[in-house]
Amino acid sequence: MQDKIMQENAEIMRENAIREWYLKDCLGSCNSAWLIGVITEEFQYSHRTYNGETYYYTVVDIKRRSGTSDFIKVIVPNSLLTAKGNLKGMYIDVKGEMCSYRYKQVKRQIDIYLFAREVRFCTEEEIGDLANINAVFLSGYICKGVHHKVTYSEKEITELVLAINQNDKSNYIPCITWGRMAQQTKDLCIGDFLILFGRMQSREYTKVLEDGTTEIRTTYEMSTRKII
């Protein structure tokens, strides 16, 4: 009973923190994300820009209420990597925006990641009840025909892709809506404007290749909590 009360209090604290973040960072923005989770691997080199800034990436483990993990890629500029030593297993509190990158050499494969603007490295004790925050705010235009379906568990889902235009660049973020929201979005068309709030999730699926063999792949999408 005591554990349940503690979990409920922690959930209230996270929701209040997300509400404050929304009012501070999301109003007036078309793309904002806030993740707090565990670093699963050491930072590795990602790329270097024309102005000489170097970027590194890692994968962050964020637990859902069910205990299922979502593994989200995070790219951080070297200037924000202030912590030294082995960071694997530490918590990262990161705010930024969701981005997409299409690999030219791999047909139809898109990398989805959070591009960091603010970063804080913490221990479990320091992060406390704010652990596993996963909040994403997106506003953009539907850029691909929506797909509505009913799952084996008889849940309605609508799959769509939002094009978010900012800083002379477009990011394409897959999103899903559930239940009543799936009904609201199933008849939307390319070019329709939408504002969504939810969380990023990772999901494995089996891909059947042209030669008949199968391959386990991971897809990333925003699971919608609210249509604004």
C-alpha cells in the first residue's frame, strides 16, 4: 500500500514538472522534447558540422509505467558533454527537439533521435522521482497518407507522419493515435495541420526481406496522449 502511494506521488510530481516544462518551453514552439532516462552505452562519435562542432550519440533507456523500456537515441554537441569519465548507467536529463535523418544508402530507412539543447548528468538519487520523464510536443503538417487499423486486441490505431518545419529544415516524425483520437485522425489528409502531445517509443518488428529471410528491426514513433 505504501509503495503504491509513493508511486502515485512520484507520478503527480512528474506530471507537474511536465506541465511547467510545457508552459515554459512548448508554447510558441513546434518541436520540443524532454527525456530523463538511463544512459545504456558510452557516447560515440556521430558527426562534425562545417563550423567544426563535434557531436556524439548514445541511447537512453526510459521506462514506461508498465515497466517496458523505450530506447531513444540522443545526439549531444561536444560543448554540452561537461561530465567526464564513464557515463554508462548514469541518468541523463535532456531537453531539445526530435529530428529525423534519412540514410541515402539504405532504402526507406529513417533515423529518429533527440537533438540536445540542454543536458544534465545525474545519479539516481539526484534525479529522484523525475526519473523516466518522456514528453514530446509536435506541431506540423501530415505529409503521408494516414493508415487506420484495428489491432489483434481490438484497439483502434491511426498511423501518420508529421512534417515539422523549423530552422530551414524539415523533420519527419512518425506518430500514432489511439482509440477516440484514432477516430479523430483517421480521415485526415496530406497537408492537414495537427498539434500533438505524447511520448517517444521504440518498438521491434519483423521485416520480411526480398529474398524471403526475416530481420528484426526497431521503429520509433510518438505515441499521442493528447491532440491540442
